[in-house]
Amino acid sequence: MSAYGRHLLAAPLVPAAACAVGIAIAARAGTLPALASGILCVALATALALASAERRRRLMWAGAACVAGAAAVRALVPLDLMPVDLVHAGPLDAVRDALGEPLRRLVPEPEGGILRGIVLGERASVDADLAAAFARSGTTHLLAISGFNMTLVATAVALLARGRLRPPLTAVVTVSSVAAYSVLVGLGPSVLRAALMAGVASLALAYGRRAATANALALAVAAMLLIDPGAIADVGFELSALATAGLLFLNDPIARRLGALPPFIRDGLATTLAATLPTLPLVAAVFGRVSLISPLANLIAVPLFPPLMVAGAATAAAGAVSLDLARPLALIAYGLAFAFRAVVEHSAATPLASLAVPDGPIAGAAFAVVVALAVRYLPAALVRAGTIARRPLVLAIAALRRARSYAPGVVSPRVRTPTVAIVAGALAAIAVAGCVAVTAEPPPPLRVVALDVGQGDAFLVRVAGATALVDGGPDPNRLLAELGATLPPWTRRIDLVALTHAHIDHAAGLLAVLERYEVGLAIEPVGLNAGPVADAWNDRIARGGIARRALAAGARLRLGDASISVLAPEEDPRVDVPSLVLRLERAGFSALFMGDATDQAQADLLLHPAPLAARVYVPPHHGAATPHASALVAAVRPAAALISVGAGNRYGHPTPETLAALSGIRTYRTDRDGTVEIDQGGTGLAVRTHANGLPPPRGGSVPHAPASR
């Protein structure tokens, strides 16, 4: 028997899968091509079965004929084989919400979004900029509930169990974990395909039999196409099948070719290349972009994935019982997610991290040739390059050993194993982090931060451990990202949340804060303007059981050792939209937040201008035009001004009148300076622009502010 025949008999379901694939492709062209393809496959398989003398061969071709007939009927007769929607089933939704709540409340953004995406499949929880970084670095598969993602999870579990458990038990554990996780995140078609492919990889690692797992892969492909012939055009299905096939057939050969490398590098690189290389032609043909940094990024990011998922799942499970119980786990999950994000963002920022290429089938075929050549020659080239790069080190060690023969007191150098090096590096990193934490300069006693939230207001105040947030901007996701980048990850309480008035450019972000953070007190102006925003504010406060006060001029609050005076609203019926005007004061430092005080409210304040004096001044309504601009500046006499405004906003904020009134005063704008931080220094104000390193908000995704009054 030929080698081809032996391989085919070792995986007898491969012809059946090939028939299912061919018929599904023909079905894309119409009913008649599907019928003709089905008849041809059935006739050919039947003829081969009848002509086969060996029983195993007859069974193989008979099975192919049966699958071909079923696939033809399935393509001709639409059937709903999954009438129950397991993605949005009520009980499962409740479980997912319960597990997601601890991750929302205990882990700041964007790390919280990464964890929810990985643990619960909430892909939308990752903001657009970070999602683009994942795509550019070729690590998107780690974020989505995809076949590649679940295959890597199953691979990690199976590798941990292999050698410790018997193969049947290893297979049961890995497949069961994949099945349970699939049900949890919602058994939609894409997740079902991912679970099947991950199960195949689990069997491969459990039994170590490529032929048996190839048979299982063929069974999975045939089963999915019988359930849904349209899956043949689904990119997720195709990527799942190709990545799984790569892990089955390329992992060991690539690992052997990389045998000269250290084991932990060899195994990680082989797994990454085996799963990535077969998908490159399809990615190039469909998306027109190939990530060049992907192998290196995955080599670093993939080892972080299992502990990240374990920590995230543990946080979710413990938090569903008690948030306090989950807090230590949440910090661990945050640290891993932070490292994971750093790998992705730094990889994406590498020059030529990804390359735009022509798309279409011709480009895909060209990349298939490139991949074949890479599989054949790249591992040997890497080994040769590693040998050349390692030669100076070997020569140096040999020289030191020769020197030892002349100097007996010299300790002989030893080449440490990779494991020891990794442990030493980790301990060094921990030691450095500990030293930084211990010796770091203590935070200033008072800090005011203008958060870069686009066309809206959001000011964070930190006073001796107490935290206040004045307004929240128009975009909840942006505000959460700003808070996550500005506050320490363990700070999940905001003592005071102030809504100056119920307009979306000041209030939308606060609605998310009321859900994600523990809030001590929520304040608003007396006579809060009614509308959908106010209704949502009322609903969030009621659902959270948050303490609430409606304040007017004359009220005073304490924030740590600082005081907050409410200067407006006053009892003036001519003010149609009451807005809080707040003055913060502590030991010679003061800041005035004007909110969106109307022209009439400004005129009322100027009747008694003395309380307006402040070192830091936030002009009303993002620096909109007002006849009182110069008078307000003269009354406040600020040392610095903060204007929270969106880049290129359609209102022309800040207006020339406001900027002219502020001439000669240090003026900082979030559209130009990003997030601006002003600290109370010993001799003056310490100002830091672009304080948290976040990129500017996307203008198109942020709602516009109400028109200027």
C-alpha cells in the first residue's frame, strides 16, 4: 500500500469532509451547482467503495458517500438545526451579567474591558484605539472568542494535564472545560465552531496522535457544514480550521527545526508559527493587511494569556459572591491585563508592525507560496542566526574558563538555564517595582485634573486620599479610560460626584461612574433641569442606593481637609438652566468650577465678586462667548485657567472673547494639552500636560455639546 493510502486510511473521514466542503462551496453559486456537486461526490464515492477490496477502504468511501448525500440535501432543504438562541438566553444572560459585574466594578479601564473580552466574550468592551492596536500587532485572536483563542486555551490546559493525567482523562478535562466555557459566553454559531476546533486540538495534545486528530478535525468540519453550509464563507470558521490544522500538522515539525533554541522559546515560537502561518494567506486575501510583528508579539503575549484568563475568571467568580473577596484577585488580574496591554500597544507601535498588501484571491495564493517557503526554510535560518548570534557569548565563556586555570580563586561562570533566567528576571522586576513603590515621591496634598474627554467637562480632584469628580463628559467609555489611567488601580471609590447640570456633555460619563465605582455622595443643583439625562441620572442613583443632595448657593461640603463652597444656583427665576458653581479651597489653594453658568447666573455672581477669587479658574461653558468674560477674570484673578474642550468642535470653543480675557494668564486646553494636571506645590502651581499618556479622544464617537446659549 502506498504512503498516500496509509495516511488516508489513518484518517478515513477526510474524504467525507472534502465532499462537505466542495458541496458547501458549490452551494454558494446556487442550488443547481450544489445538486450537481452532490451527485458527483456521491457517485464517485460510491464507485470507489464498490471497487475497494479492503473493508476499511469500503467503509471510508461509503461514509464519504453518506456525508455527500446529506450535505447535498442540507444545501437544498433549508433547516433550522439550532432553533434556540443560546447567545441571549435569559438565564445565561443573567449569569454573564453577574460574572461581569465584578470586572466592571473592580478593574479600571481599559484593562477591565480586556478582561471582559477574554473571559466573557464582550468584544465591544474594548475601545476602538486599543482594538486597532490588537489588529496591528496580530493579537486580535486573543481578545475575541474565536477558534484560535479557544484552541490556545485548550492547548494550555492540555499541556498542563499531559503527563500528569491519563490521555482519556486529559481529553475529558480539556473538552469539558471548552464546552463549559462555550456555554457561558453564549453558544452562537461562531462560538460553537470555536469549541469544536478547540476540542480537536485538545484531543491532539491528549493522545499525541496526529492521524487520529486529523480524523477528528475532518469530523468537526463536516459536522459544522452539515449544520450550517453557509459557514464555508465565514472567515471565523476558515481561520479556526486553518489554525487548528496548523497546530496539528506544523507544530512538531517546526519545533524540531528549532531544536537548537532554548525549550521555552522553541515551544512558544513553534506553537505561534504553527497556528499563524496557515492563516496568513486568508488574512491577506480578506483584510489586505499582514502583521509582521505578530510572531514576536504572540510569543510574548500568549504565555500571559492563561494566567490572565485564570485571574479574570477567578475575579468574576469570587466577585459574584463578594466584591471584597475579589479585590485582591482583581489587582492580580489588573496587573496581568496591564502587562498584556503593554505588549500589544508596544508591538503595534513598532515601525512596520503591519504591512498593507493587495487583497483578493491572487494575493492570497501568492502569500500561500510565501508561507510554504517560510515553513520550509525559515526555521533553519532562525537556528543559523541564533548560532551566529550566540558564538561571541560561547567564546567569552571559554575565555573565562581558560582564565580560571591560571586564577584558581576566580569563580567559574555558569550558563544559567532559561528557567533560572526567567525567575531571576521576574524577581528583579518585582524588586525594582518594590523599590519604586517605597521610594516614590508621595502624592501632592491636592491635585486638580482636567480629564481629556472631548467636547465636555470632567474634572478630577484628589485631596489627601479623598476623591471628587465634577462632571463626566459626553462619552462614558472615554471617561472610564481617563479614570483608569489617572487613578491608582486599587482606587474604586469616588467620595463625591458632582453633576453641575443635566446636559449630555457633562453628565453622560457620570452615568457609567455611578455603576462602576463606589460613590459616597452625589450632588446636583436645586431645580435640576428635566429631561432624558436627568431621568437616567435619577435612575442610576436609585438603583445604586447612592446618597444624594440637591444644593444651592451657600451650601458647604468637606472633601478630605479641603472645603467646597456652592456659589450657585441662586434664587433667580430668570436662570432657566440652574448649574452648580463650586469653589474648592485648601491651605492657600483654590479652584473655581463655573460649570455652564448662564449669562444671567454670571451677572448674579458678579454682584458679590469676592467669593469668586481663585488660583485655578475653569471658565463657564468651555470658554463660550459671554459679555461677562473680562469681568469674571478680573473678579477671579487666577494664576492659571483650565478649559475642557473638544478638538475642532463646531461651536468655536473657546471663543476669541474668552481667550482675550485670559490673555496674560497661563491657559491650558484639553484639545491641545490633553489631560492637564495641576498640583498644589510648596511655592506655586505644578502643571503637567498630557498627564496620563492617553491618545486624544476620537471626535466622531463623542456626542456634541448642546448649542451655546
